Amino acid sequence: MIEFSVLIIEITREMPNNYAANHLAKQLLRSGTSVSLNYGEAQSGESRKDFVHKLKIVLKELRETYINLKIIQRTKLYKTQAKIEKAKQENNELISILVKSIETAQKNMKG
């Protein structure tokens, strides 16, 4: 997750300096770095229910980040598409991992 957040920081640093890019960069920076921070909180959840709740927050932030990356890509607010593609791919992989982790944790709560 930390490497993903670092990639997001790199992307926002390299975006152009205009109103639209600055707005999206700030949003991307918030959601893309909160993924790591909230995951750290989830790891020290007070209960399994708290753990699941915090993982769901991470999932929400990942989904927001993904949509932001798509907007940045479609509006061509980033010169090198390779980093955007890499971030989108990692984002999707993290979403898949979290969905499974949440499902497993919820099953363990019932059982």
C-alpha cells in the first residue's frame, strides 16, 4: 500500500499547473495516500468488526482514487500514460485483495 501511495505522490508532482490539474491532483493525493494510512489503522483494529469497517474505508478510497486516475487520463492532464496505467492496475489489484479480505473477515465473524 505504501508503494502505491508513493506512486500517487509521484503522479501528482508531475501533473501540470492549471486549475483542473491542481484540483484533481489534490483529490488524488488525499484519496491515494489515505489508502496506506487507513490500512495501517485497520491493522490495529480494536475488534474484527472495527477491522472490517476500516478495510471498507480503504476500499472506498481506492475506488475514489481509481475514478480520479481515469479522469486524469481521459483529460490528458498527465504526459506519461505509463505511470497512470501502472497506478490503475495496482489500484485494481488492491481492490481485489481488499474485497477478498473483507469477505474472509466477515465470514470469520459469523463462524
